[in-house]
Amino acid sequence: RLTYEEAVEEAFGLFHWLLLAVCGWANASDAVEILCVSFLLPTARCDLLLSSSDMGLLTASIFLMMVGGYMWGYLADQRGRRKVLVVSLTVNGLFGGLASVAPWFWLFLLLRFISGIVGGSIPVIFSYFSEFMPRLRRGAMISALATFWMAGNILAALAWLVIPRTWARFSLGTLDFQSWRLFVVLCSVPSTSSAILFKLLMPESPKFLMEQGLLPIKQMFSGSVKARSIVLLIIFYCIYYGLWMWFPELFARVESSGGSPCANVSVPSALNNQSCYPVKTAYMEGFIIAASNLPGNIFTILIMDSTGGKILLCSLIMSSLSVFLIYVVQTKAQSLGLSCVFSGVSVIAWNALDVVGTELYPTQLRSSALGFFTGVGRVAAIMGNVVFGKLVDSSCTVPILLVSALLLTGGLVALLLPQTRQTELT
């Protein structure tokens, strides 16, 4: 009689590549939902009369996926991965799309909050995907799945094809439906289409069907997994990625006055003096930063199975250095270059964390644990975005140096994790 791992090792073929495509598209939808807000800010700022503090709240709202991440992770461990993915992705896409017709900031913010609270299916996607993968290919395949985040990032960065176009504007009753609203609608399509694909094409996880059971979340912090849970708690809190959300806004400000981002945010500009349609280069820079993920993604796919995720998590130290240097550079070109370095290096750590996280916990706890720790990371993202919004008009020195310090801490703490390279899923 074959064990589960032995049965999975017996075959690897077309189904696994189809699974990668479907789960990858769902992963890309998460990136689109999170990052689309950052690209619409320079334009929506005028239409909704947003202050920098308002923009901080708006960028933080989507990170309420922390609530959905834990809720859906727990339900996935009890009721099944596939069913949870269909429901969460559907609701996430629905409320994300409805936000496009919100005439007031408070309603737009509320709908984004709901989308964030009810969404957050990414931990379930990685648990579901990993449970189909043979042990010797798991690291590379999970790294390939994580690469679809870059695809979603690039897709969101295509905002420059939609938002600057003043022709994409019409009246919808009393609502002035501008191009940024059309962009919000387009960004809800990946989540909705992912739900349809899971419903029509994908089976339930066989690992879940074999090993259903109840394990309370408190077991994450007891017994043999206690130490690794504490380390992961610190890493997820430190691996702040909300800085990406502010890149388009910082570049839009740099575009108007030149120089480094921090040199040009000391004095807030009046809304009336700023263009509601930043020049295309502000969006092109966001696109370039998104594309700079590619080398890091290729690197992790090629070496993840040979080195293991623990070593690659130390790339957080390099991310810390690149963020620190963003503060000290003096030109726009240098700012863009270092932003690309940060993007390319930090994705290595994210991919490693996706692999390590799926291998550290048993099946009955895997989705709950990933949901909990993803939630911790998004608590940090909410706090970071609110603080950034409060400080960006007076001084960006504090938040940028704080991000650098947190990334350094996460990289050093990662050394305490156990090695999980090519281990069997328990």
C-alpha cells in the first residue's frame, strides 16, 4: 500500500501544469486587488478629494484580508480548500467591482474594506497547491506559483494604458465615471474568473480528504511547532510590502519637481495645483518596478529545491539595504534603480516564505497557520500604510528607515527556522 507522498510521486504531468495556471491566476488576482489602489491614487485623489491621510487609509483597507485570511484558512482546514476558494474569490471580485461606482470616499473605502475582510484566500491557494505536488518538485513549483504575483503586479501596472486616457470617461446617472473607475472594474476580473475556474475545473485536495480533523489554532504555539511559529510571527510582521503601494504616488510627486522621493515630500501640495492625470512616465515607472520581479522569480524557481527556503529568506537583509539607500539617493533615476533592486530582491524572500510556510505545519493546520501569519503581515501593512500617509507630507525619512530596520530584523530572525528542503508534508 502506497503512502500519500509515494502516490503523489508516481505521476507528474498535464494536470499539475493546469493546476499551476489556475492557482497562479488566483494568486495574480490577489496582487491586482492589492496594488491597483496604488496606481489609481494619483487620479482618484482629485475625484474623491483625498488627503494624504485618506490615501493612507485607502491603501491600508485592502490589507484587512488579514481577517479573511485567517477565517478562510480555518474554514479550509475544516470544510475543504476548493469550496472556500470559490466563495472567497467570488465575494472579493464582487465588492472590488462595486467600489468602481462609489461616488463618495467613505463608500469607496467601505467597499474596499469589505473586499479586504471577505477576501484573503492566498493562504488557502498555497496550501491547496502544495498538497498536489511531489516532494522533489514542490519547492520549484511553489516558487513558480509565487511568480504569478509578479504577473499580477505587472497587470496592475498596466494602469498606464487606462488611467491617463481621458477618453475613457462618461456619465453614469449623476456619477462622473472616469478612467480610474474603469480600471477598478478591470481589476476585479481576475478574482471573479479565478472563482469560475476553480468551480469548473479543479478537484478537492486529496490530502485534505484523507486527513480531515480538528486542530485548534492555539496548537501553533505549543509543542514542537511553538518555536517555528514564534519565528514566523516575527518574520511576517517584519516583511512589510506596503512600501510598493506608495511607489506610484511618490513617483508622481517626483515627476512634478524632480529629485529623490524624500527630497520632494516635505511640503504638501494643494490638490488644485496637481494634475489629476499624471504623465504616463509615472505609471511606466511602476510597470518597470513590477517587471523587476522577474530575475528574482527565475532565481528562486531554479535553486529553491537545492538550497531550501531558509537560506533564501536571508535576502531580506539585502532588501533592507536597498530600502535604506532609497532614502539617501539624490536623483530620480537612482530612486527608480533602487526601487527595482528592492522589488527584485524582496520577491526572493516572499517566494521562500511561501515554500517554507507550507512545509512547516501538518495538513489539518496548514491553511489556518498560513492564514494567521498572512494576517500578521497585513496588520503590519495596515500600520505601515497609515503611518506613511501621516508622514509622507512632512518627512518620508522615518517610515523608510523603519521599513529598512524591520526587513533587517526579519532576515536575521529567519536564520532560526529549521531547514525544510524536500521534506514530506505531514
